[in-house]
Amino acid sequence: MAATIKIMLISSPIGSPEKHKRIVRAIGLHKINQVVEKPDTPSFRGMAIKVPHLLKVVSE
């Protein structure tokens, strides 16, 4: 079974740069406190690192 991480949107991307908004949408987050489960790959980890003020890794 492949490893997964759960990512939660903790703050609204409104007022953030367009690049940050695109990262949040690419992860698949739309609402605050929404949690998505994604594969634990360097690409998803990199996206989460780019916007730490908007996202939180819930579990690894």
C-alpha cells in the first residue's frame, strides 16, 4: 500500500498571490477545514511547503 498524507486547508487563500491560490486548488482543497488524502510524493510535499500559512499536514 502506498503511503499517503492528509492535508487540511486552515486559512482562506483570498488575498494571497495567484500562485498560492493555484497551489491550493491543485491539491484539491476548496473549503476551510477540508481534508484531502494525497500520495506521499515529493511533488505534494513541495506544494504543502510552498504555502505553510494556508495548509497543515494533518497526518503522515
